Amino acid sequence: MSDRVRRKIRLLFAASEAVPFVKTGGLGDVAGSLPRSLKQAGAKAAVIMPKYGSIPQEYQEKMRHVADFYVPLSWRSVYCGIERLSWQGVDFYFVDNEAYFKRDGIYGYFDDGERFAFFSKAICEAIMRLPELQCDVLHCNDWQTALAPVFLREFYGSSEACRKVKTIFTVHNVKFQGQYSDQVLGDVLGLADNPTAAGQLYCDDGSVNFMKGALCYADLITTVSPSYACELQMPFYGEGMDGIFRRRSSVLRGILNGIDQDAWNPKTDPFIARPYGVRNLAGKAENKRQLQRELGLAEDPTRPLVVMIGRLTNQKGLGLVRYAMGRLMERGVQVAVLGTGDKDQEDAFKYFDWTYGDQMCARIAFDNALSHRMYAGGDILLMPSEFEPCGLSQMIAMRYGTLPVVRETGGLQDSVVPYNRFTGEGTGFRFANMNADEMADVLLEACELFWTDAKAWSKLQRQAMGGDFSWDRAADEYLDIYHDLHPEIIRYNKKR
Ligand code: ADP
């Protein structure tokens, strides 16, 4: 190619949430950490997200007004302010419209379809109007930004700034797709008279699906683990989109998320009783003792302490845990659960807490500090998810030497190496089927090892703690695919 250039690839990362401004799930962690690592890996990365009323005041005060303009949204012309805040070296741009975003919560409003259609259109408009937001790659995440690749192609083809932009769409959880009555097609999206676009967005007679739009229009699709990329192509996991994932499998990639290794570090964690590391695992025992005391569990180092931290929803395989609880209790295992979610799940774990006294504890709360103490004080983390696009808890647990017992699905399968009793290899334990007895068998085998072979156990802990779950690895992979989309831009830095 004759006109190749060596320069930093310009990336605009669009997401509906990002740490530390606002977070409801894993997407917030990704949008808060990945752009920083991409910048370190040699990209020019900026993030764009809505300016919610719930963003803490300390951040809102530091934002600087960059521009304002009106966004066409079908028959509407909607005000859009753009504000900027640099955080940890990355520029975050906030899309400001108080009618849409200055509310108590983030999602769950009657007009979510319109709110995020506006956000997606505002992204395109900002790329067209603001030189500092011009980019080579627009990286969209989940349904809230899914219309941006559609709008970019359908409305902004004549813009010099937009024409060369390649789009990537990342699926963090295919369960949430943004599906609305087809009235929005004309009333909000302004695409009712465009049969091609309408055809891609329709998912049945009466409704349109934002995620489907992105899956059809994006130049490249990624998801957050290689196994989930395969699973999405199967009816069981694909939530009705499996046909499109199969059709577009040549542009579908799975890249395992990382974790923020500074925030999750047992050597420096300010929330835990005693810091420890790979070479002085003794400190972990003190964390276990303190945790048992805090949670009202028997202070007994010989009892394996199984922790679970996460949303209490069906996705997390809680039915298996409920079924197996009696068997685990009989064997003297301790179980501690931290989470919030569906009422019936919360009630079931409260019931176990009440029934099993100093052997079982359920904390129905969202408590970041306690989660740190549980990762540090637990012996085993149980995660029997029905599906798990990536999962962060198992990676955090390994970093703290708390061995995960997981079902073989999605990112759990890609991040946990199963224990091999003959070679001593592994970083945790795995089981294959959604079957409570199978889960309990593997969990109790892990407990058996804990009871009978302290040397093998601590070897596994060290192997787990030594794994690389940094964002650097993921950032390198993302940078590779950005450059695949722009072969004319030579990679600025050497590969790490
Ligand atoms: P998902 O994104 O499906 O909710 P992940 O395992 O990818 O699950 O990420 C969950 C993150 O949220 C982890 O960092 C976990 O520690 C944290 N978390 C979940 N529930 C709670 C809770 N009740 N209290 C504190 N932290 C929680």
C-alpha cells in the first residue's frame, strides 16, 4: 500500500457507563479501565458517555464545556452539550441533555429507547462537528450505543469526518438488547422510510431491536471472552441473535476482559485486615479469621470458607447452590454470600442464613469494602453461572488466592485452568453441566484437597495468584483489531 502512515490510531470509546463516574455492572469497569490501557499501548483514546445527574458532584464540577449543538432525532431537534473531563490521562466526553439524563437512576425509564437513540445520534453528530472527537475507530458497547453504527452509515455518509470511521460493537451481555415497539422507527430514529435500515432493525412484526442494528452494521463485532463468542452462535445462549452471530462469524472475535490490578491487589488493599502476597500467604489466614468473626461464622481455620459475590439472579446458577446447600452444610463447609438481586433469591439465602447459624451467612447488600474482605478471607469462590460472558469475580478471587469453582461456560471457562491431580497444574476447579450434584461433587472434591493436602492447595493458590489478568493483554488484542480495520495506519508502538 503506497500511502501508509505511522501514527497513533484515534479511538472513540462509547459506553453508557464508566468507573468512577457511574457503574451498574461489568461494562462500567471495562469503560473505566480499557481506554487507559489502550492509551498506554499506543492508541489515542477518548471516551464518550451520557452526563447523568447521578455522577458525583466532585466530577461534575471539574467538567469543562466544549461545545453545544442541536441533534436531529426524527421530527425533533434536541439540545446537546458536550463537556470534557480528563481522568487518569484519558479524556472523557459527556453528552449533556438534562431532560434525558438528569434523573435519579441510569436505566429503566419508559423512554430509554429515545434516550439512548439520542445518545447514539449525539455521538455521530459530535464526531462530525468537533475536530477533537474525530476518530479512526468508533468502539460501541451494548445496546445503549448500538444505533451509532447504524446512524453513522445512514445519515453521516456525506461527512468527511464520519466516512472513514470504522465501527466495532462489543457485546457485554446479549440478554439486554434494547427492543422497542416499531413506532420508534419513524418517531425517534427517522428510519421508517429507509427499507434497508428498517429491515435490519426489525426483529419481529411489531418491534425493532437496537442490538440487531449494530450486529448488522458494525464492521467488527467482539465479545468479552472467546468461549462466549462461540456460545453466542448457539440457540441456547444467543437469545434469538444466534443466527446473526453465525452469519457474521467471520468478523466476530472474543477478547477476555482484564481486571484493574491496582484496585484488586492483596499486597496493598486498604480494605483488608492483613496484606499478603504470593510469597507470604500466611497473612491470608488472618483475613479469614477476621472475616469469619465479621460475618458471625465459627472462627475455625479448618473449615473451608466458600464465598459468593455477585448479583443474585438466575444467570448466576443460584438454583444449583440452593439445591446443594444442605449437602454442603452436612459436610461442615462454611458459605458466605454477598449480593443483591431477585427477591426470591434474596429470601432463599436469608432463610439459609437463619437456618444454618454460624455456618452460613447472607449479606443482602452492595458493599464494595466487604467484597474485598471476602475475596481476601475466602478459601473458595463459587460461581456456577448458567452463562457468563466474561465474569470478573473469578479473576479477582484468583488474584487473592481464593480458588474458584466454576461452571465451564463463557469467560469462566477461558480464565480458570482446572486442577489436574496428577501434575498439580491448575488455578481452580470446573464442572460442566447445570447439575447441582455435579457442582457439589466438584466443590467437595476441592474441600477434600483443602483438608488433606495443604501443600497442593497452596501450590494452586500461588498458580492462581500468578495469572495475568491485566488489561494490558486485552488492550494489545483490541489494538490489533483496530489496526486490522485500518491497514493504512502503521502501528505506532512495538507490540509489548
Ligand atoms: P456481572 O457483570 O454479571 O454483574 P461480574 O463478575 O462480571 O458480574 O462483575 C461483578 C462485579 O461487581 C465484581 O467486581 C463484583 O465484586 C462486584 N459486585 C457484585 N455484587 C456486589 C455486591 N453485592 N457488593 C459488592 N460488589 C459486588
